Amino acid sequence: MTIPDSTYMMENGSIELPCTPEEEARIIQELISKAESNLKQGNLYYVISNRWFMDWQRYIRKPLGAYPFNEHATESLPSLLPNSANRPGPIDNSDIIIREADSGDDDPQLLRTLEEGRDYVLVPQEVWEKLSEWYKGGPALPRKMISVGDAKQLSVEVFPLCLNLFDTRDTSHKALRLSKKASLHELYTIVCKLKEIAPEKAHIWDYFDKKKHTKLVASNQTLEDSNLQMDQDILLEVQPEGSLPSGFGFDSTGNDLALVPVEPLRSSVTIAGGPTLSNGFSTGYSSNAYQGSSLNSSYGDMEDGYDSLRPASKGERGGLAGLSNLGNTCFMNSALQCLVHTPPLVEYFLQDYTDEINRQNPLGMHGELALAFGELLRKLWSSGRTPVAPRAFKGKLGRFAPQFSGYNQHDSQELLAFLLDGLHEDLNRVKQKPYFETKDSDGRPDEEVANELWRYHRARNDSVIVDICQGQYKSTLVCPDCNKISITFDPFMYLSLPLPSTVTKTMTVTVFYSDGSGLPMPYTVTVLKHGYIKDLAQALEIACCLRIDEYLLLAEVYEHRVFRFFENPTEILNSVKDDEHIVAYRLPKRVAQLTRLEISHRYLEKCIIDSSKASERKLFLTPLVTFLEDPHNGADIDFAVHKVLAPLRRKAFISSAPGLKDGAENGSPSETIEVPMNSCTIQFGREGQSTECIDPVGNSSMELTFHLCLTDERGTNCRPVTKDTVIEPVRMQKVILDWTEKEYELYDASYLKDLPEVHKSGLTVKKTKQEAISLFSCLEAFLKEEPLGPDDMWYCPRCKEHRQASKKLDLWRLPDILVFHLKRFSYSRWLKNKLDTFVNFPIHNLDLSKYVKSTDLSESSHVYELYAISNHYGGLGGGHYTAYCKLIDDDRWYHFDDSHVSPVAESDIKTSAAYVLFYRRVKAQQNGVVGGSFQCHRSS
């Protein structure tokens, strides 16, 4: 029997006729929508390889945009999903799992380096079951939806917690995988079943870093709240038959305790090689301290029971302890080391800051983040170099910022921004925030407005973070229509600086009006070298103030023809060479319902040296693109050509065309067109027409304004356009305009000649390391005036409309601690790029005086010195973070690479990995001594 191509042989020998691609798309979309309306904890989702899933989306010819798929990440997919009639094979997840031989586990495990959207997608259980029914394959990779953080955000736990169980009886170990939301009781149940022991005989210990820390007692406390980390060890001890319980696990009343602290083993040698200390381990939790305080509930979460509120002091050689990597937490370790080596914060958190904690602030974390950070800082500054495992801090972080929970790599600057804001809210001295109605500047002096807004800000925000880290900048907006100026003064915690020049390029494109409303104008814009055509289009839209009902159609012009249109927005800009000529046509967005008209220009060249040669028509000038609304005949084309050429009319003829713009507006002065004059001369009229073209200037065309002919896609065949020429309803028409003496007399053709090259690179000198980019050039790029983007329009109070205003930033008030974030990561919908450009930044004497616009003479010094750097090495996803920090008292720099700490020469700290720079203000003091300690102001 012959089986049709559209059917598939099933395993049982039956033949199944699958759904059509359209039916599959409809069914799956309905299942996704149903799952989206019923999101809840415990729902099952399945992981599918993105490689197979993209093949399937190509087959159904439709990207799916509902949950759990990222709608914004898929809306551009149609251009990337060419129609394909090939039905994909069985579901294949082999590229995202650890091979069975490598894992030694029957349960297939995902590779740890996977990224959602890039490597895999998540689909609801119902979708997986339907796809599995249609395509078979696998393996199935189910994952549960859990609730994360205090905000109870729903998230799919793609990577469950993996714990290594060590058995003291035979030194064997076994990997256990269970949800971080599983309880300690569930952990005991699994272990006892696996080891075939009675629950009352089992004792499981937190065995992090191969050291017994706390005994885990069966309770409803979650593994996450017990500070158990990915891939850490737990230790099983089994009580021998007939022996008495050790007493651990019960208090004096016999109640279960979830955590029982023990004194850890001490070593005489540390990883860093320095003297050792217990790093704050204690046999108790200071239960008598602060009794009755609402903070008592937090103490059980403190790392090793350290008392964070009592005054402490720096230990000998303090500040040299590393931070253990808990699984892709180098980003956190880098940011934390920079913060805990910030002198004012060290001074503040080593003192008693009890009265500063704001427990009622709804924007804060009830003081718990500040307590966890303070406790960690004290441990790191206690004497000794033994690395600290910031497990309790990471647990708090995951609770209050679920985006940082789990074990994916994150951005150290994003964590830094959260920490500074969170610490401020936890330590905000203002308990009841007053309300202020902001008044417009209305021409008042800048100093008055700035001081007024700063007072308002400080009346609502008063913490050690504001004291030392917050500055103020001036923002000036100017309406392009009515010239309304709006000035505001806003606070900042850090400055995010773009990296200019080496990662960008300038591109010059000439923009043409398709409706004849203006002259062509070249625009030079700056785009990422590795960007896309859509990035160039977006930059041009801003530069030429594109109307909301228009879009730009980009094209390459070669030898006076449109060589190609850039209609794929995801085409990379590297495909455009520097010596090419690019134009952009402003077209109405409704052009899909209109007929696009492409107009090429031609002149008649007659050889005067060799009269035996026939005259030849040649293309010249830049082709134009316009549109036809419901065209019927040649007169419609003639009118469209007349309209698009209208801005080129010479001044002497403007009066005959009322309403048309001055010929010199927005462009260069009128010139006479230049054509080759070596051996040939231009002839107008009917002499010597080309042999390949029917005479376009016949008597029948004299009723029209122009001599036009319709041509094909290649421009080789053409037929004259008359008033009665029938125009077929097609998407695009191409015509050739033959210029005669009349056209030269009426129109200034100079606007259509000599297109600029895309990029004119002058003489370049190879830059040295120091000349690559300076911190000052990054700052100037941040402060330069630029128009707002189309998605960030400003509402002008005078025009009562949203306008594409220009925006200018100026520094007004600088903080004692100034943080610069170098924007090395660039993101677009389909591009993520890491910029490894070397930025030359001063270590000493960073003088920002010329950038500060305030004239207040009482303002402190504007000179800074560097004291910490957060570094990022490698690319996106697989990179690594470290930190350089200076011990101010020792005047020495150290390299903090997770748990490893080593000295580093000051001359070696400038690298292309520098990502976040930390500066402190240099204060001039009496007797010529430069420096001085920070004094934070406290509420009385």
C-alpha cells in the first residue's frame, strides 16, 4: 500500500493524518491561553529545546506570544521564520541535557549554562502532552511552578535544588534533587526511604563546605529558608540501635527546633594563607539582647548567629576575607566587596545602628536587608582571612528580590542598584513622609529651584545611603515646536555612562519625502557597529523627526538604480559597506494598501566625436519613491511624479505652483546639473532614442506633464505612459522619467545628485591603550544634548501634546561616594553584546569641577580618588566577576576573586574588564592633609 506524504506510520502500524500547521497553531495557542488564565503554584511546565521549538514554529509559520513565551521577544519572529513545508521530526531535547553516561543518573538533567529563550522554552503541561501526542520524542523534562519572594511571584523552577547526601556509615554519597520550597520534613522522608531507615534514627546536618554547621530537624521550614545552597553537602548520621538520642533537635520543653547551632571545626590554615579566626561562629544567639523587639525573629536567620547591632571594631588585618561562590554568585560577591570596602559604610555598620532601622517603611524590607548586610560586613571586617559563605544574605536577597534567587548569573550593577535602594529604605530615618507639590521653575534661578527640590527630597529620604551616595543633576527639556523649556532637578545614586566611538559608527543616509512635502536631507547618525537595520532606521526616525503615521523604507542606490530595499529589520549593519550609498524614503504606514511608485531618471547622451554611434539614454540622479492612491491611468502616475518633484522647483517658477516650498529650503543652494562632457553631450528631445526602448516621447504622451515610461523589474523593457495608459493594481510600479530641457529649466536637479557615502572614515591613527576611551569622554557622551526617542515622548504643557523634545543633562550636586557604571552590555530584541573597550579612568585626582553647573561656593570639593572596581571578564552568560578594592588605612590594593584574596599593584588595576567604578571625595583638611573620614549624620 502506498502511504501519502502527509500521513505518518504509528508504532502500532496504524496511519495517522496529522493536523495542518494552521490547526496545530490554533490548538496550541488555545491551550496556552487556557493555562495563562489558570496560573497557580504547583502547575507543571515542561522544558523543550529551543532548537526543536523554532523548527516547529517555522512549520506552523507563526510565533506564539502568550505566556510563558515572551511576547516582546517573539513579535519580530515572522521575518526570521521563513515558510517551511517540512514538518519537524520527534521532539529532541538531547542538546540541552547532560548525556546519560556523563550524569550517571536515570533522571536526565539540564545543562547548567542554559538560558531561557535562547536555549529552551517552557510550555504548560497541556501543551507538552499535545505536542508529545503529535510528535513523540523527548525526553520529558517536567518542572513545577513555585512562589518566590515575599511578593509571592510565580516562577517555574527550572533548576531544582541539588544536594549531595553523605552517609557517615559507609562514606557513600548520593545526589538528591528536590524543590527549594520542599520542607525539611520532605527531605527526611526522601532520605529515610532511600536509606531504608526509621525517621527517628536519622539525623541530617548542614554540611556546607565539608563542615558540620547546624542540625536540620524535620519541620515545615523550607530548604530555602534553611539556607541550603545548590550542590552543597548534607550529612546523614544514623543513631545506632539501643543508643539514646543526642538531645539535639529539642529544646527544654521538648519542642522541635529547625536549626541547632554547633561550634565549627577550626583550622590553623586558611585559604588566603593568613591567620585564622572562627569568623563569628557562636554557641548562642544572644537571646537576652533586645528582648521584646520585633527584630528577634530575624536573629535566627543571621549567619552563624552574629549580633549585628552591637558596636564592633575592625580586627587586625580586617577586610581581607573572601566570599565563597554559592553557585554563579560571583556577581554578588563582586558588588558586595565593593560596598563593604566603602569607608563610610564600614564606619556606619560597625557602630550601633539600631535606632536607624525603619521597620514600618512599606517600601523597605522591615530592616532585614540592612541587618543581613550589616552582619555580613562585620564578619568580613573581623580579624582573619577565612572566606565567608554569604548564605543567609543570599537567602534574604532571594526573598526580597526574586530576580536574584536561584543560581543564574546576573549583573553586578543591577544588584548594586537594588542593594543601595533597599538599604536606603531599610534605614530611612523618615517614618512619615511629608507631601510636597512640585512647582515649575517658571524662570526662577536654578539655584533656588535646585535647593528647593533637594530639600523636598531630603525631607522624604534621609538615610546613610542618601548622605553619602546621592547627588543631583539638572535635566533640561526643550519643545521642538513652541520652544517651551522645562527644567527639573532629580536625585541620582550612580551614573550609567555610555561607551562612545569604538563600539559605534556614524552612518550618513539621505532622507527623501515621498509626498513632496520637503527637500531631501542627509542625516548622520550613530549606531552600534554590530547592530541591525532596524537600529539604523530608529536612529534616523529620531534624527528626522518622523511623524507617527510614517515609516522609513531604506534602500541602497547603485548606479542610479535602487539596488535593493532593506525590508528585513534584522539584517545586520555589517552587510552595509562604508562606500555604499543609502537612502531612506518617508512613506505612510498605510502604504501596504497603496501602490508604491519607484521613479528612475534618464538623460539622452549623444556622442559628438563619433557621429556614427547612436545616441544613448543613460540613468542619472537618485531614484525617488512615492505612492499612488487607487491609480487607474497614466494621469495618476504623472500627477504623483509632479508632486514628488515639487520641492525641487526653481525659485523663478515657484509662483506658478502655489503652496510649494522654496527650492533652497533645507538644502544646498541650487546648482546646474553636471553631466559627462568629455566626448559626449546631452541631447534632449526625440533624437537617437535607445534601441531597447519604445520612444517615450511620442505624440501620444504630449498630454502629460512628463515623458514617462513603465519599465520592468530589471529596467530593460519599457513602454510609454499616456494619459489613458491603464495601470494594473499591483504592489509596486517602476517608471523612468526622461529629462528634457523643460525639466532642467523647471527643477533643480542638484538635490538628486552626489549622494554621500555611508561612512567616510578619514585618516585614522591606531589608538594606544591610554587613548582608547577616557572616562571623561564617556561622561560627556552621557551629558550631551540629544532628542528623546519615539517611545519616550515628553508632554509639553504649552502645546498640550506629546513632543519629541531635546534633553540635556548637567551635574549639579555630587555625593561623597560617586559610582560610575560603564554600560558594557548592549541589549536589543535579538542582540546581546559585551563591549570590551578599554576605558582609561583616573585613579587619583579625578576633577569634575568643570562638569558641575552649580555656582554654590559652599559646595564641597569635586576631586575624587578611586577605591574599588567591579570587574567583568568574558562574554554574556559565561563571564566572571571579580573586584579590586583598596584598604584605605594600608594604602594597598587587593584582588577579590570569590574566596581568593591576593594583593595587586595599583598599576595593574586598569583593565578592559572594569565595569563599575567607585570613587570617594577627597576633602582638603587643615595643615595640608588631604583626606578625612566621613561623618554620617544621625537622628537625635
